[in-house]
Amino acid sequence: MPLMPGTKRRDKLAAAFTCLYQIIVAMLITATVQKTDIVYMNAIFISRNGHFITVFSALRLIITSFSLKKIKLKKLESSSQN
């Protein structure tokens, strides 16, 4: 991520750590949640945006993954009852 020539070293390090943090968060979420299209789309979205959007996307991703698991459990329960 190129910065302006006059940018201080501290700002460059902060930008590098922010980028690294976002990539790690995206990798962890992708690794721990079911592998669906929604997960991959959200992981890409998380890795390219700021901290606020990262938290928002992670929460949305967690909610989405839990709702998908609940839907699958309901389908299994209904199929086992029939």
C-alpha cells in the first residue's frame, strides 16, 4: 500500500499493521466458519475495509453462519420426524 513521500514512519507502520490485521481476521473467519459463497464474499469484504466495517462484517458473518446452521438443523429434524 503506497503512501505519500512525506508520510511519517509511524503512519506507514500503522497502515501496514492495519492491513495485516484485516487479512488475518479474514483468514480466521474463513477458516472457522462453514465454507459457503457467503463466507468467501464476506471475508473478501472484511480484508479490504476499515476497522468499523471489519467488526460489522464479522458480526454479520457470524449471524449468517449461525442462521445457516439452524436452517440445516431444522431440515434434519423435519426429515428425521418423517
